[in-house]
Amino acid sequence: MGVRTRKAIGGLAILAFLLLYVGAAAKLGSMLPDQWAVRLLYYVVAGTAWGVPLIPLLGWMNRD
């Protein structure tokens, strides 16, 4: 499989993952108690955690 094909497939997979992740994070965020500290902690964690599952995919996309 060529690099261009892997990047195209990976790009579509990233878009699909992010759409699902944002929807799930927003849904869970709406269920949190109405305390600013809880929401702040949740959105800090949720806002940075999306990148962890994408690391292997990005490595696969850029493999020679």
C-alpha cells in the first residue's frame, strides 16, 4: 500500500474518530455536576486525551 493511500485512509479514520470522540465527550460533559472545577478537570482531560489513540494511526500513516 502506498504512502498516499495510507494517508488518505488515515485521514478519513481520524475524521471519523474525532466526530465520535467529540460527540461522546460532549454527551458525557453534559452529564457532569454543575461545578466549575469538575467541568474544568473533565474538559482538560478530555481535550488532551483524544491524541493518545491516534498515535499508532499516525505512525502507520507515515511508515515508509
